[in-house]
Amino acid sequence: MKEKKKILVIEDDRDIRRTLELRLKMEGFEVITAAEGYEGIYKARMPGIDLIILDLMLPGLPGEEICRELRKEEKYSALPIIMLTAKDTDADIVIGRVIGANFYIPKPFDMDELLAKINLLLK
């Protein structure tokens, strides 16, 4: 039996976090969640995480810092990260890509687009 890919969702909005968790589980993924930044970076370093969906505006440690910290560590430098955030200016998108996001998706987002990008990164 094929092992499920493990996705970490770091999102402080409970409704969005729950929606993502339910939909990703329906799509066959194992899902771990974190509601704030320090919990998120701790869970990001757990063994077996295949992809992170990362909000930027988080309590505690902001998403930008989580991404920067993970990208500094060789072990996590290639870990796929999708930023999913309400910060949607061109400057925010450029910064997100510069600090290491594979994709930057502004909220509100299209679930099918998100799933397509997840599947592309996990091929």
C-alpha cells in the first residue's frame, strides 16, 4: 500500500485550517495542523513532512520567518512550501518567492488551484 503524503497546514484561522484539513484528507493526504508560528516551525521539523501550506500573518512567529528559518537549514531547503495568505500585493508575492516559497496563493483562494499545485510539487 502506498504511503500517504504528509502535509502540514500552518494557519491561524480556524475555519480555513479545518476546511483545508478536511479537503486534504478527502484527497488522501495525511494532515497535521498548527495554529501559530512557533508550533508551526516545531511541527515543520517533524520527520516525514512532505509539504507545508503556510499562512504569513500568524501569532507568535510570522510565516515569513518560518520560511526563512527552514530555507537556511539544508535538511529543509527543498521542502515544498505554498504560501496561502491574505497579503496579496505584488511586493508581497515577490518577497514570498524571494524567501523561498514554491508557490504564493492569495486568499480568497480556489481549492482546485491549490490542489493542483500540491500535486505538482509532490510528483
